[in-house]
Amino acid sequence: MQYPLEDLKVLDFSRVLAGPYAGRMLSDLGADVIKVEPPDGDVTRYWGLDIANLPGYFHQQNVGKRNVCIDLRADGARDLVLALVREADILIENYRPDVMPRLGLGYEDLTAVNPALIMLSISGFGHKGPETSRPAYAPVVHAEAGLIQRSQNRDDVKLHDLPVSVADTNASLHGLVGILAALHMRSHTGRGQHIDMAMIEATVATDDMLHYDLDASHDTGPLPNEIWDMPFGPVLISAGFPLLFRMLVNELGVVDPSTPGMPLEEKIEARRQAVGAYMLTLDTTDKFAAAMKTINIAWGEIRRPQELEKQPTLIARGTFTQVDDRNGSTRRVTQSPYHFSAAKSGARGPAAHRGEHCHEALADWLGYDAAQVDALLATGVLHHDPDWHHH
């Protein structure tokens, strides 16, 4: 084996981000992941830079997966899905909890044909609970889980969503942990199971700041980080001001301008001005880095996201890679962050067009010949994008 999960088969029925991200990571770890997409497509096929009919958002989350497009409502679709489920190790879905059972594809239906199947269901509010039927995207969960309110309390700005979909990726990553735990258990028991993952619960369980809110103890936490506008650009210094000031005075010769009788507000203001004047002398990144190293304080350059390809560690670790753009060139994609001492991982090919692998995947998994697949296309069980179908 070269990849840790290369003997696993995965059916990924999920869409947008909570689910597709877990499927993408499984693919990077070597699993054979088939994305099962409905005829109207994943909504992320409309988001991002479009190259060869593959927009950026869809592309990033679906690199390396094969694609079979199935109309789950068509006559014969359920039989095809059950045939695939018999061969699968893992199935991921993030429909609302009533959808799969209504199609005759709930966990009870699937475990009946494959007791070893591990099924991960991700939903906003879980399969058990009073709000199980509520639709939810990441921002809805950010609101319900208190993150938006905390962001306002801390920064005294108007209420706004977070700039990254943590509710989705938390659910995907906790889902991935659940899948791997279930695989380990299956190696002892031979049986799979159903994992019911609620986005709101995954987010709250991953919230390292929540205890400050629950205990009304924000004043006991570390002082806020300092952000300074340096001559070469803004930096974050990972220390409260009192510690920073003390280190600069003790180690780097900054003079304390305050006097014993000075009121506290004035003292702080004078000290901040002294630090500001000293900071202006550190007019290159190298000078600033050397000063911070001397006083042993962590810091970060406040980078623009569009310039991350210049970040030295990301360059050295190959965080950005290129895959086939289906248009005669390549396009950039972020890698999964797994670095193993004795295994490979990473993007294993481009994202797929809708239904692109109907013939290939059904031949591999089910032994279907071209005529059998063509018959399913003719009856509307299978679909494919006309420009990219099997030749």
C-alpha cells in the first residue's frame, strides 16, 4: 500500500461543503471516492472561477473524486444505488434527515444489503432532536452556536458572519474522525454503523472559548494580541501589551517614559507611544523578526489571503499544488495537510464533470458493460453533461 486508505470504496452523496470536504480528504488519503450527484447538480458548480465548466469552489472540494450522476427519483435508481452500496465501505450524505429514508435509502435500507457499511449523515441539527427538519448552512450554525455574537462582543463591530465556513468543516472533520473510528471497530466486529453528525454540535464541541462565556470568565483569559502597523506592513504580536512592554524595556533598551506619580491612563499612553517610536526603527521584516526572536515573542505577518503562495512554510511543504484543469493546462488547488513518514497523501487528479465516470466507475465497481450503462442513461437513471460524456 502507498496510500493509507487505498483499499476503501466511498460513495459521496453530499453537496456544498459539509460532507464533500470529508470525501475530498478520504480521496487524498487514497480511497476510491465516487461522488453521486443529482441531475440538477451541486450548487457549488456555480461558485468561483470557471475553467472548462468547473468553477473553483466545486473544484477545490471535489478534486480526485469520480462522478456518477443519478436521478434518485427515477425508476430503477434505487436498485442501482443498492448495488453500489453492496460494494461500498463508506457512504457520506448531508441531505435533511428525512430525504434518504423517503427515497428508500435510509440507514435501515442500506445496512440490510451491506451490514458492514459505515454511513455518515451530516445535518445542521442532527437526526435526533426537536429541530431535525430545519435547513442549515454554515452561517445559520455560526449564528445559533454563538460565534457571531462573540465576534461582535470582542471587536465591537456590527454583527457579521465569519470569513470561513467553520461549521461545515468542523462537521466534516469530526465526521472523518467518526468514520475512521467506525472502521477500526468494524475490523473487530465486522459490522458498520450510522454516524449522526449535527453541525451545531460539532461546532460547539470544537469551541475552545465557550467556557469563558458559560462561566462569565472572559476577564481571566489572556490579554488580547497586539496588532501594530509596521513600516513593512501590519503584524500581530502574540502577547498582551504589559508583557511586550516589559520585554522591550528589559531586553532591547526601550526607555520607560512614565513617572511614579503619573495616572494609569497617561502611563499606558506614554508607554504605547514609546513602543510605537521603537517599532518605527524596525523598518524591515528581518529587523522586526530579530527583535521578536531576542525577546522570544511569537508574531505573525498579517498577510492578504491572495498572497499566501509567498508564505515560506506553505511553499516548503507544498500546500498548493497543480492539477489538470481539463482545458489543456493546470490549476491550483490546496493539498490536505497530512504528511506521513511511510505513506503518500494528496490530490490524486482533477475534479469531474457531472456523470463523467458513469461507464468507468460502474464497470469497476459492478462489472457493468457499456450496453448496461447506456441502457441506464437511456431510461434517465443516469445522466451526464453532454459536452463531457464518455466517448
